[in-house]
Amino acid sequence: MDDSKEYCPFCGADLQGPPIPKEIQHHYGATHGSRKIGIYSREEDRVIKWQCPDCGKEWERE
């Protein structure tokens, strides 16, 4: 697998999203969006897990 891309740790789906237009990439610090779904905790006020949009499985945020 390509190390510059992210993949689901369960089903291996490519989690790289669509390209971000060059003129606004500096706002994101990235060249592509992400397909990962962030699971948000109101108590912790942050994303605590990720979810794969293909298989639906969740994993802890590193």
C-alpha cells in the first residue's frame, strides 16, 4: 500500500478524499480531503474515534 495515503485498518478501503484546490491547500496543510468520519465527544470536546465510511467500523484516534 502507498504510505502517503490512509487506509481503513479493517477493510483496507482508501480513505483519501477529493483533491483540495491548490489556492486553498495552505488553509488545510494537505492536498486532499479525507473520507474518515470523525466520532465527536461532547464531554471531551474533540474527535475521539474515526469511522470507515465503507465498512462502518471504528478505531481510536492516535
